[in-house]
Amino acid sequence: MLNTLSRLTFTATVLVATTAFAAGPQPDGLVQSAPLETMVPKPLPKLGLLLGAGVPDGATGSLTYRPYSWARAEVGMAYNMISRGVRAGVTLIPFGAGPSATLEAGHYFDGNANGIARSIAGSGFHDSAILQRVGYDFANAHLGLDFGMRRVVFFLHGGMSYIHARIHNVNDQVSGPTSPGGTTVTFNQDPTVRVVTPSAKLGFIFYIW
């Protein structure tokens, strides 16, 4: 009986020691580390919608493509309360957000500006033949700030713009003698107007994919 009890005690001691060794710290040579997870940042969405307003751009809506965090291109439509237009541009943002440089160009088709002139001048305004066809080309060179980077970007740009326009119906506007001596002025072709002027623009970009 005593021998049996001794054997049971010895067996229990061996089992406890084996379990404790297995659960305890392993020698340096036997330590196994779990592989570290690599954090991969999500790529920035590339396609978005731009809504902006400025001078001489008017109100604009464009499709935006961002191939890199520091560059984007846009193409779309515009409206200046006289007629519709088309536009395109490229913006560089060296740090992905913050300082930016933009080059844009656009064209407004001919439209009748007498309505907006009347709304500004009042009911006493008389329609002008020159304002019956108003359209122009423009180009912008802007510096600015872009806030935000992933889904929503707010931008504020300013700089200089070049505007090129033709004045139509000038002969109709100045028809008849222009002096007491009966001198009449006529134009063989529509005069051209070129203007370089300060300009500004602000807007939002909503990236959707």
C-alpha cells in the first residue's frame, strides 16, 4: 500500500513539473514571434466633382481626376449669367495640401447680356446692340491654398487672368452721324478687346471614387 502511494505521488509530481515547464518562459533559442502586421495606407480617391465660382470663370462644375496626391486635372462646364461655357485646368499641390499653383483656360459662347445689364442698371436701361452677342476666351494663372486631401477639398485661388473678346454689332451701335459735321464711323470687322486683370476663385472638390 505504501509503495503504491509513493508511486502515485511521484507520478503526480512529474506531471506538475512537466506542465509548469511547458507553460513557463521558453529559452531564448525557442522563442517564436508572431509576424508583425504591415500597415498599408489606403490610396487616395482619384475621381471627384468640383463646384466653384470666380471671376472671370463664373459658376463652374467640373469632373476632376487626381492621378497623384500632388496633381489634378479638371474639365467641365461654366455659366456666367449670360451664356454657357467650357473650361479645363491643371493644379499642382507639392505637399498634397496647402500651397497650390493652377493654370486654367475656358471659352464662353456668345449670349445676350442686355438682360443682366438691365437688372443692374434698372428699368431705364435701353438694349444695346453691342450686348446682344457677348462671349470671350479666358486663361487664369493662380496661386492659392487647398485645404483637405482625401474626400473633401476646399480651395481659394487668386492671381491674374487674360481675357480675349470680340465686340459684335458695333456698326449698328454707332450708326448715323457721330458729330455735327455729319462724320460717320464704320468698322470693317469686329474690334478685338484684350484685357489682363486680377482674378480670384473659390470652391469645393468632393472625391467620390
